[in-house]
Amino acid sequence: MKAILYKDLLQIRRNTGLLIMLIVAGTLSVLLIGTAAIIRPGVVLAGIMLQATLITFLMSVVPTCAMELIRSDIGNGTLAAFKASGRPNRQYLIAQMIAALVPSGTLGALIVLVFRALVPSLHTVIAGEQGLLLTVEPLLAALILFLWSIFFKGKVLIMTTTTTAQSLTSSPTTGGTQSSADRMAHSPIAVSVRDMTFGYQKSKPVLSHISLDVPAGQSIGILGYNGVGKTTLFGVILGLLRPQHGDAVINADVFPSMRDVFQLTDSNNLTADLTVRENIRFRTMLYATREHPNPVDLAHLEDLPMVKAFEIGDHLDKKVKELSSGLKKRAGIVTGMLFDPKLIMLDEPTNAVDPLTRQLLIELMRQLRADGRTIMTITHDLDYCWSVTDRVVILDNKHLVKDCMTHDFADYQAFTEAVTLGRGKTDVDFGLHAGKAISDTTSTTK
Ligand SMILES: Nc1ncnc2c1ncn2[C@@H]1O[C@H](COP(=O)(O)OP(=O)(O)OP(=O)(O)O)[C@@H](O)[C@H]1O
């Protein structure tokens, strides 16, 4: 809760849009108070003006703040991180409620006091029953709007689903070299997807009847063309999306806490308005337990091997939104890896990184794989996949169409042919000749 409030506070402070809105709402309130103080209205008009002031302030600020914070938390992976911290979901909602309602409630009370002091006709009214109605009504309305905004962004509530404790037996592995198969044969299932169907709209499934068991210690690549549903599959496994049919679980016998799970999303799980250091601090607060109050040594971040290896020491105090895409990716990987995850779920980790960082990432994954971590990687980078995975599955047209062991392939070429489903395109007509023909005609005319 402390972590969420810390993040919310920094986020509001650095969100220009929200600050402008607060200033506009504040100015309108001051104008209304000022007018009331000058014209000294009667009880009825003064009551209306007081309510108008409270409504202007509370109703615009509370839902907007709540929506903005929750929206960005969904987008930047904060919710995934929160879920991964293993804390009860109600803590998130309570923290957001405190962040939205306590400051606005306090300011609301202040507005009432100022009104009372400046408008004599309200003295007796505010002290009485009517006064309670006058002041509590807008606060109640703000609370209802706050709840509505959470329901409107209903994904937050879906956090209460899936990832459940289940004892699962060993996984069927298809093919593979003897050594890989042996290594996995007796491993418990780390992630299990059973006959799972999901669509963003009920009538249009993105994934249909997917079944996939990932044994602990396996490094698996999830491939498929753009838009086939790879990221969606991660969302379902992590419990951020609710399947329409079947289920997807992370085995709690293997990963007793969701703290063991690290997911690298498109947004690299970083809050854009915060610096890299603040993001790490936020995650440290989120992951702190009584036994381990400081899971990461914040005082010596620069000296940590992971920070040094990915060379982000010089960028720790820059806001994430000011970093290049590659640096964001590096910061996201470091932020997640500092907490020593056992299940690593990466969504296009080599996207946008330079060749040296890519090589570094491959080396890191090799070491983690040798260390027995379970790694699931969504990638279009076949060379990376060839280097660090034991197994690849391919999604196509809503289904899981291929499931094979990397070392079953004689060489890289055979691997690429198989995983592109034989759809490699050469000799494609891009209409360039037509363009040339036009330019030829033009030059002839000249
Ligand atoms: N929030 C959303 N609401 C509605 N449709 C969505 C949403 N997110 C994704 N989709 C759709 O679901 C389908 C699968 O998207 P997803 O991002 O899972 O694909 P992907 O395989 O990860 O693609 P890529 O390789 O381009 O990253 C796409 O058609 C996409 O347009």
C-alpha cells in the first residue's frame, strides 16, 4: 500500500495534465468562494454555491485522478508487478481509494470551512443537519464516481482471477533430444494452459482451445505472426485477462509466490513518469516482506552486477519516458531481474536493443536456463530463439499449430523453415516496377 501511494504521489506530481486540471478546478473553486464572499448571498444561494464549488472540485478531481492512475497502471505493467508481489488485490484498491479520496476529502472540508468563515448566512446551516447533507452529498457522489471509474476499468477487478495453487504432474514433451527430454521428464509443470479460449469480444476469439504445459526449468519460445495472440496468451496466464473457456495457471507448488514471476511487457513494466531509480524503489517497496525488508540494496544500486552488466548506472536518475526504447528495455530487464525471479516471461526482449545488449541478453538467458529457471519468451527473433530455447510453440489462426523441441532440428535453416510455417516470402511484387514505369515515362516526356 505504501508502495502504491508512493508511486501515485510521484505520478500525480509529474503528470502535467492532472496538475493543469487541479489548477483549473482549484481556480474555479476560489472564484466561487470569492464571489460568495463579495455578494454575501442568502442561505439558498449560498448553499447552491457551496455545492457547486464542492462538485467542481471533487467530481472532476477524484474520478479523473483515479482513472488516470489506474489506466496508467494497467498500461505500464504496475498491476502485473503488484500481482507479482503476491499482495492481496484489495490493498491496491484501498491505496487508490486513499490516493483519490483522502486529499480531496480534506480539501472539500477546507472549502466548507472557508465558506463558513466568509459567508455569514451559512454559519448556522453548516452546523446543522442540512449542512451535513450539503457537504457529505458531493463526497458520496465522488465516491460513487470513483467506484464507477474502477468498474469502468474493470480489468483491475479481474486481478482476482486465475493464478491458483495447483499440484500438477509432469508435462508431456513432444520430441526433443534425449538429454532435454530427460531433463524435463520428471519436472513438475510450471505453467499449464488447458483448453483455453479467449477473445476481447465474446463472439471473436483471439485464441481458441489452446493447451500447453510448460515443465519447470524449460525455456520455451512462443512464436507466431503479428496479431496471433502471443501477448494475449501471457495476459491470460498472468491472470490479467479472464479466459472464456478452460483455464491457465501458474503452478503454486513450483512458484509459491507470484514474486517468483517476472513479466517483461511492451512497456517494460516501468512507470513512464518516474525515474528508473524510483521505479526500482517502488518495486522494492512492493516486494518487501518482514523477513526481507530490503530485497534490493537501494543505497548502492550503481554497484549491483545486473545494473553494471546492462550499463544503466548513468541513467538511473532519468525519467523512463526520457530514455530511448533500447534503454527502456534494458532498464525494464534490470528492474525485473534484480528480484531474482524463477519464472521469467519476456515479451519481445530483443526488440529495439542494440546488438551488444542483445548478445548480453542471450548470455543472461543462457545462464538462467542453465540455472534451471523457467523461461517463456515471445519473440520474432529466430536466432535468439535458436540460441536460448529448449522448445518452441507456434500460434497461428487462433490455434497452437506447432510444438517442437529446438534440438530436433538438424540446423538453423531447418529450424527457421519450420517455425515460419514455410511461408518465407521472396520475389514479392511491391508495385515498385509500376513506380519505375511512371518515373521512366516522366523522364521520357521531359
Ligand atoms: N485490448 C485489446 N482490445 C481488443 N483487441 C485487442 C486488444 N489487445 C489486442 N487485441 C487484438 O488481439 C489480437 C492479438 O493481439 P496480441 O497483442 O496478443 O498479438 P501478438 O501475437 O502479441 O502480436 P505482435 O506479434 O504484433 O505483438 C490482435 O488482433 C489485436 O488487435
